[in-house]
Amino acid sequence: MPIAAARLAKIERAVDQTRASHAGQPFAAVHQALAEALQAEGAQRVVPQAVEESTLQISGVATEPKGTAG
């Protein structure tokens, strides 16, 4: 488990760093910054859906669960 915890900590640092520097910016800019932060942390092998979801949240793109209408 220590390996998994260390890997998760790297991902969390990258997401936190990107959120601090790019919150509310366009999706493409956030995605690029997150990819660079993950690479800098040595955690570039992250599930693409997790990167996508983190990017959406950081950029502020509104997301609703599928199947939920107003």
C-alpha cells in the first residue's frame, strides 16, 4: 500500500497545483497544465477519464450526472 499512497500523493499534488494556477481557465489550458504537472510529478500514467474529470472540475465546466435534467 505505501506505493499506492505515494502514487496518489503525486496525483493529488499535480491536481492541487493545477487548480491553484488555472482554476476557471478554458478546458484546453487546464488540460495542458494538468498534463505537465502530472509529468513533473512522475505520475503521467493516470486513467484518461480521471484526467478528464479533474480538468472539467478545475476549468469550472458545469457537469451534471447523465440522465438528470433540470
